[in-house]
Amino acid sequence: MNVVILRGHLSRPPEHRLLPSGDHLVSYEVTVVRPGQRAESVPVAWMDAPPSAAELAVDEEVVVLGRVRRRFFGRGGATQSRTEVAAERVVPVRHRKRARQALHAVLAAVGEEVDGAT
């Protein structure tokens, strides 16, 4: 099973793009800090996100639920790849109830219990 749960801060403004296919994509850079470790920057892509997804602010703390994917694309005559989190939900932590509900739903899908999460 491919499940990702991230909690971190947006390190740059969301980027909204309309793809040639007509799909909407919102991209984030989420910085995750682990005590005693260096911060890690994780690219996140959210397809068909709601309009409010592009309104999140830099430094806003979010919970991201999704999966890891690696996509390949051509650039400059060469094939390149990018590993990112394909988001299914991105919830600001300030909306604790929604964040907790989303976390419960994901963990229930993988058969885990949530104790004091979020």
C-alpha cells in the first residue's frame, strides 16, 4: 500500500497551473522538520484541487494525505523524472477537526487506530 501522511509548513507560495489536458494542478513545497534532524523539503502535487487550495499562505502548517509517485517527462530532448507526493487532501492544521477526520479516514483504510493524532 502506498500511503503518505506529511505534516509541515509551506515553504513557498502554491503554484496553480492549467495543464494542456484541461486539468488543474496545484503544487506545493512542504518543509518537514524532525527534531534533531535537518529539515526536508517535499514536493507535493494536487490534481483537481478545490479553488481554495491555491490560497494557502507561506509558512501555513498543513497535513498532506496522498501517495508517493515518480513521474517522467521530456525536457530539452532528455527524459527526466521527479519524485513527489500526489496529494488526495491538503488540510490546514488550523482546521484541526477536518485534519483529524482526514487522518482518521486514511488510517482506517490501512487498518490502524488513531490515538491523539493531530
